[in-house]
Amino acid sequence: MLRICVCVSGGGTNLQAVMDAIDAGGITNTEIVKVISNNRGAYALVRAESRGIDAAVVSPRDYADRELFNRAFLQCVDEAAPDLIVLAGFLVVLPPMMIQKYEGRIINIHPALIPSFCGKGYYGLKVHEAVLARGVKITGATVHFVDEGTDTGLIILQKAVEVQPDDTPEVLQKRVMEQAEWVILPQAIDMIANGRI
Ligand code: GRF
């Protein structure tokens, strides 16, 4: 049974997609053992609690400096003893010591086709604003392993989504989530849980 810890910062729709896929059998041999957020107002926490999943908040704001936060965050993850850490809309830079300790066992969902529209400053709606500003006709989402860089780890899965002429960033974001993120994140977890990666 793959023990996964899901890190969230916002609405938690990717977390919801993972929970739903586990319930529906789209993901097998997997248990979400903990949800951790840096944001105590994240609706993702409501989603976790409504499904009886252990949830915790570890916010940089609650610590005198980054080092203290990093240590508290890593301890919160370690307590869950996860096999895999899933970053699902998580907006905090991971502590380097955590990336080393869980090397090859952290994955992230990015709302674009890496290496396009990724790296520092490319998150949330900003990604889709840049996609529309550039005028590309195809965008999508990427699941990748997390390394010390930003969106630079080995790519696991990608799924393309068409950009429509009258798209707004919000409309495009929703399409990318529905047609790509919520499909490939569960798929990647199931592959890892069943030894296909
Ligand atoms: C969204 O922008 C999504 O594309 C990205 O993280 C943000 C929040 O997602 N992966 P979620 O609804 O909290 O899963």
C-alpha cells in the first residue's frame, strides 16, 4: 500500500481528484495518510477533513525564520512516514533537506507543458495568462519528479489541451484542470503505486 502525503495551498481540486480516483478504483494500492497545507484557509483542508484524512497546517508565518519553518515542515511530513509526497497546488519552496531525504519520491503537478511556461513566477493563473499572451494553440499539464530546481525534475506524464480563441485565463485554467491535471495526477500516482514507474 503506497502511503501518500499530499501538500496543498489552495482550493484542493487536484486533491479531490486523487481522493475520488481512490474511491472509484482509478488509483489502487494507495492511501492518503496526511494532507499538509501552508495556508490555514485552504479549502483543500475542508476536503481532507470531510473525508477523515489527517490534516495539518504548517505556515512560514508561524516561524521566526525559514530554517525553523523548514524543520517543522519536514518533521510534519516525516511523522506521516509517506512513501510518496504529492505537491498538488502547493506554493511553498520545499526545504532542500526534504528534497534530499525524499529524493525520487516527490511529484508535482504543473499546469503547463514543461519546459514551456514554467519556472520561477509561473504558478496558478499566471501560467495561463502567459499562455494566452504568447498565443500558443496548445497547452496542458505535466506531472514531474521534484528536484532542487523549479519545475525541472524528470517528466512523468503530460496531457495536451487546446486553447480556444476566446479563452480567458480563468476559463483556460478550468479546462486544463478538468481535461489534464485531474487526469494525469491520479494516473501518475496509480503508476507509482503499482510499480509501473
Ligand atoms: C491550480 O492553478 C492548478 O493548476 C495548480 O495549482 C493550482 C491550485 O490547484 N496545480 P488546486 O485546486 O488547489 O488543486
